[in-house]
Amino acid sequence: MTAPSHDRYLIVSTDGHAGLLPEKYRDYLDPQFRETFDAQIEAEIAERAAREKDFLIKDYNEKWREGNVGMLAAAWDSDLRNQVIDDDGVAAEVLFPDGITERNAPPFGAGLSLKPWGVKPELQWAGARAHNRWMAEFCQQEPTRRIGLAIVPMLYDVDDAVAEVIWAHEHGLKGILIPALMGDRPAYNHPRYHPVWRACAERGMVVHTHSGPAPDYDFSLPGAMGVFLCEFAWWAARPLWHLIFGGAFELFPELKFCLTEVSEFWVPSMLEMMDVRASVKHTSGKLGDFRSNLTLKPSEYWRRNCWLSASALFDEGSTAVRHQIGMESVMWGTDFPHPEGSWPHTKEKMKQYMTGIPEAELTMMLSTNALTCYGLDAAPLHAIAARIGPPKALFVGDPQ
Amino acid sequence: MTAPSHDRYLIVSTDGHAGLLPEKYRDYLDPQFRETFDAQIEAEIAERAAREKDFLIKDYNEKWREGNVGMLAAAWDSDLRNQVIDDDGVAAEVLFPDGITERNAPPFGAGLSLKPWGVKPELQWAGARAHNRWMAEFCQQEPTRRIGLAIVPMLYDVDDAVAEVIWAHEHGLKGILIPALMGDRPAYNHPRYHPVWRACAERGMVVHTHSGPAPDYDFSLPGAMGVFLCEFAWWAARPLWHLIFGGAFELFPELKFCLTEVSEFWVPSMLEMMDVRASVKHTSGKLGDFRSNLTLKPSEYWRRNCWLSASALFDEGSTAVRHQIGMESVMWGTDFPHPEGSWPHTKEKMKQYMTGIPEAELTMMLSTNALTCYGLDAAPLHAIAARIGPPKALFVGDPQ
């Protein structure tokens, strides 16, 4: 895949968020759930607000929202979304739920965290399907630029999950978001999930986890947020080694799995550790043969089947590990519209963190890896980038 | 602290295991628990055997046991223990419970894993106290060479935990083993545990977690052991950041905390991540001020208050990270009598993995760091090492 020789970068942001305000999901719900929706939605919104109060700093977030209030409707407004990403230099985006921090997300616990406890499965499914219907519509309005994901709460009935993967694929979505936390449900190395992996592998539907989900911490305790920040990447990443050691990538060599916004510090050491553990060693000999179902090293499955969407990669001085993670595995995202992301100052932040990175490497991280991962048509995206992409000259020079 | 100029290394192994066969704990139990003990112990032993069957490779372990059967009684036999560690070149040992793999451990779930679920707290405490009484006796038979730890299931009543710390200190024990897994109990950043940290800090009692504890994985699933091997270090390490961000090391600057057998790959990247998270950054700004209770960086608490007992460090080609972990933080252990440790070939394995490491660094890892951590008297230990320690000449040369 050769990039056209224009002087702007094509950016495919692999971490964006979109979703309706909660009350607007009503029209997308299967009718039999609307009565429950009407009875519960106000309480659910109040509960989210209370949780947000525990979790987020009010002043910081309100100030941030005030400065951007006119643009936040880009979470659901198609024209505004185009304008926002044009201004940000982004040609296309992978779209997760939960558009504005915790405020707008699908109902019934079907948002980003997808916890398999404290919810009713049939309601969580109903919320997920409502979001997926809306997301499919949203993407159909701009199919070149919107890489939509379906929410698939796959820990319950597997046939339901397979049916949703098929529906999502037929309606133009490009992948699925699965629960990162397995709770008391069978873990992802269980063969019961093989039909889901197969359905995704056969259709090029990329399976995602996204950071955010975590056990029910007591955020009133001192330092709880520090604990969360040490652990959030872990909770989102655990499915990785369940899939590797469970043999999902061995059985379904075409399966694609993407970890989104999970930090990157830990990846090289975890890959090394998995390879060590998987080799026959004195230290794990007593624990038996968990390797016989694998023909590759864990790090080889990583490089063949997995991607890392590193929304915060360039904000933490750790571009150094990109080679250890694998230059073909790292993708970038703006995390629109979350305040920890780069929007609305993406170009300035890119200049700050990316100056001095060779063009060939930037090209991989900003676009070609994503084109491969999601199987995208490059030509129309390059045409958009030629109009709105950041000039390559912006990143030439010594690192800042 | 200057080491005598003899030509042998002093080894203080910071990971050893000792304990009675389960039925022998009866005499050390408070009398009111003996009836329950008599009624339950056979079922508990059978359950352990069944679990071991799931978890461990029978052939590997039986073969290993056969080859060492005469020596395994060193888990509880004082004279034999001296003979075994003499032969291994070890002058002194830190002693955890669970002497022979999973077979001999205190009753009522008071062994190494200390899960706070599926047990009755008063029984788990009874088992822990029985072990502690025996351990105190065992150490009193050889007070120079045995650095005994008390089992303290501190997640229940905090006064009980403080009383046990005081009892253990008064009876010559040097630290405590706490549950790594917190389950549904209040997490270690809860102020309710401050009296325990204070009691330990005031007495130089080193607080330990040890790998092994894990959630109830379904080991019948493919790759479950691979998942466990990716995660066991994590479960044992989680208390570290609860203590750091909860302010335990800030409030109790003398508190000593030791992570035992938790691998080491992840430590440098986790220290870096904690420091990044704890600095005021765009990416965590929205999450609020969890840093105001800390005057040092997380990595500074690590270097001041924490140690890593790296029993498997030299078996996985990762001596390279010792400097990043901190040369004053790394200690070594043989893990006697577990098959994944170095016994009964400690000297050969040391030669294999330690040849070429500078003497000053080996000295720190093999002894002086432990002397500092546990506040040990060096002179009598050096006298023992002059008799049984491995010759320094053994490790001179190029790395093998």
C-alpha cells in the first residue's frame, strides 16, 4: 500500500467516542424495553451523575466542557462531527460508545464499561442493540470516515453474540467492543466463545477492549484514584492472554484483536514474560503443559493478530517503546471528545510529541497500520487527508 | 556494614518455606478449635490433593519428590533443615508457610494463599496462630539462621492483627505475611489498616506478600495455566500500589514491605508508570488530586520502603533489570523446597546465572540488602558463611 505523495499525513484516529444523550436512545430500543426504559432512565442518569462526581473532578471537567460546549454535540451530530475532525486534521475514526465522558452512553449498563454484574443481561443487550442501530446509521451517513464498532456483551448467550456480530457486519460496522471484565462469567479462554471468534475472524470484524472498566473500587479511600490508574490498563488487557493461551489466535489465525487506551509501558515486559512462561522452563515445569495448543510464541500471535491503539502514547514520553511493541502494531487515536485525549489541540500535541519521529514510522502509526487492521480503502481517505491532514513539515526537526 | 574479607559469599535466602504436615498442627491449635480440626482435617487434606491434581503435573512433581524425599522433612525437622541449607550454601532463610508444595500448610485456609473468601475468619485465624506458634519454636531452635514470618489474616478484625504482630515480634519473628488478595474486604488503602502498619513500622516487622494467591481460575480450561502465569505476579503485587497511594509509606516512613517471588520484568515499567500517573498530567487531570497525601514520588517510596525477593530472578535471563529495580531493593531466595526454586542445586544454578555479576552487586543481592531489610546481626552469619557459603571464585568469569 503506497501512500500518495502529497505533503500531509493521513490520520486514522483509532480511538474516538460517539453516542446519543441517554434519553435519545429510546427510539432505537426494541419496543418491548421502552416501558422499562421510561421507568428507569432518570434514575440511571442520576446514578451516572453521582458516579461521575465520585470519579471525576467537577471543576476540571466543567471548565473543560464550558470551553468546548458547542462542539460536544459532535458525539452524535453528523455534520458537526465532520467539522470537528476536519479541524483536528483527522480523516477517519474508530468509534466506541460513551461520547461525552460518562454522561452519554447507552442505557442499562451497555456503555464502555460493560460490567457483567449489577445488570440484567437482557437489558444490557437491549441497550447495546439500541446503540448499535444508531451507530450503524451514524456510520452510514459517512461511511468512509466512520469505522463503527458494535457493543457485544458476549459473556451471556453465545448465539446472541454471534448473531450481533453478523448483524453488525451486514450493517457496515467494522468490529466489536467486548466486556473487558469477565466477573463470574466463564473466562475468555473458554471454548464456548469460539463461535464468536470465528464469526469475527471470518468477517474481518476487529475485536476490541477499551480501558475504563474496573472492579467496584471504593473511591472514597485515600489514593483510590492512584490505584485505579495503576490498574486500569490491566483490567482492559487481561483478555489478551486469555485469547493467546486459550488458543483463539491459533484456532482462528485471521482473528484481529485491538487493545485501546491501555497504556503501553507494560507491553514489552508482558510480551517477554509470556514468551518466557510459554517456553519450557524449570520454573514453570511443575505447572504442566499449557503450551501444547500453541504453535507460535505468544509474542508472535501478538505481532500477527493484535494491535495497540495508543491514545495516550505520545503524552507520556514513551515513544521509545514503540519498536518493542512492534511498529506494525501501534496505532494512534485522539480519544475525541474525552478531556484526556488530544482534541481540540491535536495538531499542537502531535507537534509536541511526534516531532523527530521518522516519516515512515509516523505514517505507520497514524494510518497504514489502521488501514490494515480495519481493511480500509486507502484512496478516498488520502483524498480527505490531502485537504485536512496535518502538513508533514510540521513534524520535521529535533524532538521537542 | 563491611563484610569480612573471607573468600565465600554470605547467602541470606529471602524465600524459604517451612511448615508441619497438616495433621501435626493440632497440638498448636487453641484447644477450642481441635474438635473442628478433627472433624475437618481429612476432608481438607483430600481437597488440597484434588486441587494439587488440577494445578500441578503429577509426574513432574512425583518424580521431583521421589528424588528428594528424604530431604523434604526439612520443612519441619530442625536438624535436617540445617543440613539441607548447609549443603546448599545458605546461611540463613526467611521462612514462609507451605513447606512442601501444596501438601503441608496450616489448616483452615491459613496457608500461603490466605484467600479471604471460602473460609471462616475465626478458623483461618486459628490456623494462622497455630502455625505462628510452631514457627516461633522452630526459629528459637536456630535464631541466627531462621528469619520467621507470622501469618496475619489482617483483613478481618484489625485489633486481632495488631495483637498478632506484637505477639510475633515478642516471640522472635521478623515479619508478617499478609493476604495478597483482598476479595470483598476493604482494600489496603483503607485507613482502618493504619494500626497494623504502625505496629509493624515501630517494630521493624517486615510486611510481605508472596506469589501463589489468585482468584478461583477454572483450570480445566485450555491455557488457564498460561493465564495464571501471566497474572500471579500481579495478584501478589497489587498491595504495593495500595500502600503507596494510600499513604502508608508516607505516614509510616519506617514501614518495610517486601514482594516475594513476583517476577521482576514488570517492576521498572510499573515504577515508571506510577511516577507518570502521580505527576500532574493532562491525561489524569480529570481524575483529581490523589497525590496530595504524598510528598515523594512512588518510585522513591519503593526505594526507601520496599524490597523485592526475586527467587526466580536468575532463572529467566533478566538480571539486566536489577539496576532499574534498584540494586538496594533486590534480594535473592532459593525457594526451598519448591521444585521451581534452586534447591537442591543452588550452587550450580548460581554459577549458571550469576557468573560475571560484579562481587559488589552479588554481595548486595545475596546478603547485605537482606541484612538491612530484616535488621540482622551480620557477624554470626558471616561466621556460618565462612564455613558453608559458596566460594566467590565460583562466579568469576564471563557470563554463562
